[in-house]
Amino acid sequence: MKTVGVVIPIYNVEKYLKECLDSVINQTYKNLQVVLVNDGSTDENSLNIAKEYTLKDERFILFDKENGGLSSSRNVGIEFFSKEYHFKNITQELKENSLVEFKLSNEDNPYNIYKVYKSSNFFKNRDELLNFKAPDIDYIIFLDSDDYWELNCIEECVPRMDGVEVVWFDWKFYYGINNINFENITYHDRYKFEENIITPLDWINQYKNTGITWFSFAWNGMINFKHLITYKLHFIKQTIHEDVFFGISLFLSCNFISYLPCKLYNYRIRDNSLCDYSNQNKNTWISPYMKNIYDKFNNIEQTKFYHRISSEALTCIELLIFIENKIANKYPDAVLENLLNDRISALWQILDCNKDPLDILNKIPKKLYIKKVFSLKKIIKNLNKILENKETIITNQTNQIHNLNTFLENKENLLNFQNNYGKAKTRIQNQLSYKLGQALIINSKSVSGFLSLPFIILSIVISHKQEQKAYKFKVKKNPNLALPPLETYPDYNEALKEKECFTYKLGEEFIKASKNW
């Protein structure tokens, strides 16, 4: 029987969590391994409810972590099933009907996972406790903790996973909020396939007929776990609409997709969720991981706008990287045009933001800047013919060009400076302290290197003095060749870190200890 891994992020859902978890426990298909990820909930009972269900069902495991957003929680589930985590038990003695506590023994803990909980009834003896590791799974599925499944959801999906990478099912909306303008149409209503196995090309060709400019996938289907790991699919951290990158990347990487027009998922629209954009309360809408961004704007609307636009931009950037690195040449450019053009158009909305705390502009590939400049020039040439009385539009486009030109000029000035004078970091690394420190570290790793150190050090000192003498002679002959002061370099502050590194400090101390230098 195939094993299905279930990943459920949890954040302030005490009113809905039991209904969600009951829909998991009562599935007609029983061979499940369930990961609960408490994403720093601040309500009274979300974590307690998660512990309660973890205690009573041996298939459950609970991660308690710092708030990092929906993406980070889903990534924790993926990394757990990928066996990337190593556990050290905090609980020393097994007690019946209690929670065993673990912590990660990994050197790196990027999501700041505080503790991991597992029912003591899962462990037959202390050896199993000490050697606990993630189970093997065949498929993975995501479920949001304010939503719930139909009880036959998993049973309908598993047999259809044979020979495909994804089962894509339908959902229905459950409204827990009044007076919301939300279109009650699902992807299946738009794509209108019959139940069948489709290819990514079928999906792409139908995309242009859906009337929408986006696609997302996370909780609306089951995924072959080996395929997900092969392509290193993940969710972009600290973004909204994180399922856009994940969904498009996943579908593009597939060979076959099982299209299942059955409503197996109940999607709840509720207060204080990311779908409730009417919320004006900073404390309930802004997630803790977004507090630093809010502090830059000190305005709820501007923060929400920047969060949305920066998420769109990061989605586009990551998608282009994925296509180039993972599925290059799988599809002709013309086939991807509709998908990519929509994402690229969304990316350039970042120019409408008066601040860029996440430095998105510097992450955009240079070729997109060039393409944007050419497209803007074409627009300007046609504006006088088509939009004679639209001065506002012309002004906006001109401002965009000005902003782009300013950005590119700054980039060009930086490159010119570096071409003429190099980098401050390079100059510091060329100082005698750094050279000697580097030589001491490298040659102390072997006996032959250690024995050669006196000759190597002497060679470095002589060579350095010759370089300095040659430089002074060159400058004396032509003062224009003198390098500018180190503090005038654009990367000066960053380069100062080199003086604090072990290599430089070691060389300094060596020089101080050598009375003749």
C-alpha cells in the first residue's frame, strides 16, 4: 500500500483546526504520515490542539517553529520527508500516552524550529526513540489548516497516481465571511477538461483560454514525492501567492497529470486570512515575518501593496531561474510565451513602489532590464500617434524610463569604477597581512607545507615589497595612476569585513611577532 505524506501548516486557526484534522483522521485511506507545522501561532489554542491530535494519533508529528509564513511551513514538511532533519531526543524516558520532545541536531536551522513532538505510543522501546527518523513516503499532499477534505479525498487520488506525477482535483468554496467580492469559480470550471490524463502542453494550450493571467497549485492535488525531490521543488519564502511559482514549476516539470474533476477539497474564505484583503488591522493582517517591511512604510496599504508586488517579482525571477536550470529546451519559447509574459508584466509593477526594502530591483536579471528598455522606447514612439491627449500615461512611462536609466547609469558607473580601480575587497586581500594569513592557513594543513612555510613567507614578503616599490615608481612617474583612497570605493564598508576575518587577523599577529618587519 502506498504511503501518503500530508503537510499541514498552522497559524492562528483555533476555530477551524479540529475540523481540518478530523477530516484527515477519518479519511477512508489510512496509510498516512502527517506533518503539522505550527508557524508561531499567537492565539490561545492552535498549538494545544495540534499537540492533542499528535498525542492521540501515532501517524502525526508536530513541528513548532518561529513564524516564517506559509511557504516556510510547507518547506519544513518537504525537508522532513526528504530526511534532511536529524533529531536529538529531549525526552529521556518513554511514558505511555505522553508527547516525546525532540530538537534538531542539524548545524543549520534556517526556519528556527523550536521543538518537535511525537506520541510516545509510536515508540516500542528506547532504541526506537534514539534512532527516530522520517518515514518513507510515495506521495505528498498539502492541506491548509482552516480548510478540510472530503473523507474520500486520499482514496480517490492514490489509484490515479499510477503513471503520472500529479493528480489535480477540484475544490468548493466555504464562505466564513460576509460581504466579500470573491468570484466563485475554480480552475476546473475554467479549464474544462474531461477526466483524463493530460500533458503539460495540454495545460499550457488551454491556459490562454481560461480568461485569467495566473495559475497556482499547492493543496489542490497529490504529487509524486520522488518527482518533487528530483526537481528540488520548494515554496518561495516570505511571499504571498507562493503557490504560483510552485504550481507552474511543478506542472512544467511533469510528463503526465491526472485531471480529476471531483470536488474533494473545502476551501474556506475567512476573516484575517490572506484572501481577506479588506482587513485594515496591522496586528491581525501583517504576519510577524512582515513586521520589518511594515516598519519601512509605516502604512498598512503601502505594506500590503509592496508585499503583493514583491511577491509577484520574486515569483517571476525564481520561475525564470527554474526554467533555465531545470527544464531548459523542454518547451519552445513560443509555448511558454503566455505563461512568462504574464509573470514578467507583473514583475515590472515593482517600479510603482516608492521603496524597495527587499532590494528586488537588484535581483532582476539584466536581460530583462534590456528588454524592458527597448519595449518602453517602442511605447514612447507610438504614444504621439495613439495617445495624443494622454499626458498622464506619457508621464508615467517617462518616469519609468528615467528610473530605469538612473538605475542602469548607477550600475554602469559602478562597473566603470571597478574596471579602473578594482574592488576594495581585492585591495585588502592584496595587503601583506591577508597574504601571510592565507599562506599560514593553507600550508599548515600538511607536514610538507609546514616545513616550507619559512621559504613561502620570505617569498611573499619579497614579492610584496617589490610590488609596492613598482607601484610607487609608477605613481611617481605618472601621478594619475595612483589608486583612490580605500574609503572612496563603493564596496568599502563591505570590504572592511575582510579585515575582521581570521585570515587577516592571523597575518597581522604574525607581522607584529616578527620584529624585523
